[in-house]
Amino acid sequence: GLCSASASLDLHGHTREEAIAALDKHVKVWVDTAMQGSYPFVIPVTIVCGCGNQILHETVEKWIKSTRNVGNAPNQVLH
């Protein structure tokens, strides 16, 4: 089953560069947390991009695709 831990990162107000730096910083903790859990060593992470012109959304999607040990779940719009 999934590890009971979960995490979130709110990128509201971040520039593209700040968002990537925050993601790179947090992914190390997320991977360590997942590896301390049980097989399949997965934790869900919610990344909040905010509203606007989709720049952060696209930045996060590209980051997920290019980052080792990170996978994408279907987008969820929270109201």
C-alpha cells in the first residue's frame, strides 16, 4: 500500500525559477520520506500552482517529466 505520509507544496506567487528551485529542494525530502515507508515506496504530493496564465502549471509538468523518481497523477482541480 501507499505510505501514510503525504506532502504538499504551494507555488502561488512563485516565478518559474523560484518554482523549480522549490521543487528541486522538496523532492529530496519527498523521496527520502517515501523510501522510509513500505513498498512501493510512494507518497502522494500535492503541488498547487494557482490560477493565471498556466506558466507554473506547464513548468511543473515539465519538471515532473524530467525528474527521476517522480510520476504524475491525473490533474485535479480543487475548488
